[in-house]
Amino acid sequence: MRPAVPDSPARLIAHLDMDAFYASVELLRYPDLRGLPVVIGGGRRHQPEPLPGGGFRYARLRDYAGRGVITTSTYEARALGVHSAMGTMKAAHLAPDAVLLPVDFDEYRKYSRLFKAAVREIAPVVEDRGIDEIYIDLSEVPGAQADSGRAVAQQLKDAVHAATGLTCSIAVTPNKLLSKIGSELDKPNGLTLLSLGDIPARIWPLAARKVNGVGPKAAQKLAGLGLHTIGDVAGADPAFLIEQFGRSYGAWLHAMAHGRDERPVVTSSEPKSISRETTFERDLHAVRDRAELGAIFTELCVLLAGDLERKGYAGKTIGIKLRFDDFRIVTRDLTLAAHTLDARTIRRAAGECLKRVDLSRRLRLLGVRAGNLARLADLVGPGLAGAAEPRVVREPQAGYLPLFDALPHDG
């Protein structure tokens, strides 16, 4: 008689999302701003100014002028209608008295490392999804199965707060899809448990666009078909969804709406690409702003080369990204004969990509990307394009070809 095989534990997948992460880190530094509308997205000129008697003088949104966008905001600012990715000038119209702070990614990365280390001490199976969010597989964590993960989730929240002084929101569900949605339901400082039986009451009433994977265009098309909520999508005929959205995406929409997702928590992954981009304070023209664009373009290539070296990669496909003044985005890429991390080689390849774009409209954004990556440890030095030995040009140097050199000068 064969021995009984023990049942596998039920899947318990958590999504942990830090609450207003960048803003919350800044409030640790400037606690006098707690309870006030605060916006993160300024530049160096918006650094708080120390006052002789103590405290700081802060920049206000009403004084902002430029083309920047909001990175994040406190919940008090969100109550006034100010949200991430909103133009800063529009935010200033909505909340002129809100405090404007500069972005400090070094500080945010420090706190990101702290909260992730605290989580791994309790639950080591973690998928890193960005600076402020992670997935965690709690299925095998001792005690998690007894209460569907509630006690472990609270333990994680307490550990994150002890390590950082910050709060987070956690949802524990049978899969990543539901956990991602669930972590938003009870923010801030939320702890949400969802089973498949909770989907009709808690998930179906939500707008379809709340699901990661339903972008603005898909949401607009769904709305045009009368499918506004996740429940509407769940009630649609799968064949109709496939007819309207294609076999792959249509089938995914049906599965998503019913809360089905078998993706595992992946603890390690290789980056697909590394990029650098910048949004201009004002729209720039390829001819009339040739010198300024050329300097920015070269700097981006140098910074990208430095990123590649620091992270231990070389790229074989170099690409560019342009956003024009009508918000249209154009990308081009070029695959080299060998991998490179050399700034001059990157600059040359990106320049070739640029020649394949109609540059008659003004530009809002310029970016450079290295894809088709390989680890430096897996490559032979002489095989790298651009140098007999891997090297990075750290500062713009003479010898770069002029940007847009094929275009006629504005007469």
C-alpha cells in the first residue's frame, strides 16, 4: 500500500506596498510637515532652506514654473487632487500652498533596502518589484496557514515599521493578481485578506482600469463596449473578449476578472534593459536647440555607460526614446556586432537611431537604452565593442559627432 502524499499547502501570496513611500521618507526628515499637503517632484532649487533659529523654509507649489511632473504626494495632497505623474503646474493650480520638495533617490533606495531586509528575515521568498513594493510567498512560512496569513502579515508590517519608521499596506490572497489589487483596498497602513469567495463583493465592483495590465487604451475600449467594472468583464462572453482584444489578451481579461493567476513568486531575474531619459523644462527643437540637445544626448549616453559598468552588464542593442510636444512617443534601436559598455560606442549607435526619426516637431523627452544585455563576467574583454578592454567614458569629451548633424541649419 502506497503511503499517503501530504497535500501541498494552500498558496498564500502577499503584496506589500509602502504607503506614499517617497513622501513618507521625506516626512521622517522633516517631521514638521506631517499632516500637511506635500508634493515630491522638485529639483535642487527646491531644497528646504535652514533658518537661523531652527527649522526650514520650504518651497511652495505656487512658486513653481517649469515642465516637471509630480513623483508622489502625501495623502493630504492627494485629497486636493494632486497625484503622481501629474504636471507640476497643474498641481500648483489645485494646491498652491502645498510644500514642494526635491526628489532624493539615494535616500529612497536606502529605506527600500531596509524594509526589504526586514521582510526577508521573516519570509525569505520575495520577488522585488521596484523600490517600494514586493511580492512575498507566505505558503511555507510557519504559522501562516493557520489564519490565512493574518498574523504573519501583521508581523511583517511591524518589522517594516521597526526598521524604517514607515507604514506599509499588505494583502494576502491566493495569487499575485488579487494581492496587487488588494493592497490598494485599505490604504494606508492596511492589512487585507482575500479568498476567491471574496471576489464578487470586493473585486468585481472595482473599475477595470484598477487592474495592473489594463492600460488607458484597453480601459477606454472596454468602456466603449459597456464593460466598466471588473465584474462587467467577468460577465462577458470569453469568445467576445477574444474577438475584441485578440486571443492572448482577451483570454487574459477573462481569467483576470475571475481572479485566476498561476504566476509564481520569482526571487531573481535579469534586467531586460537599462535606460536613461530626461524630460525637458521646455520643449526643444532639433535644429534651433541643437547645442543644448547635443549636450544632453551625450550626457545620457555617458550616464548609461556608467550604469552598465556599475551593474556589471554590457548591451548589444542600443535604442532611443523620444516624446514630442504632441505626446507621441517614438522608439528606434540598433543591434551591434558585439556587446558594449563604452559611452562613445553607445553615443554613435544612438545617433544612428536618431537619423531614422522625423525631427520636425519639438521634443519633450529624450532617452537612451541598452538592451540585449549580458553580464560582464560572461563576456571576454576584447569582444566588447568600442574598446580593446571594457571602459567607460565618465565625462563628455571632445570628438563626439554633433547631434542631428544630418539636418540643415535653421536659416
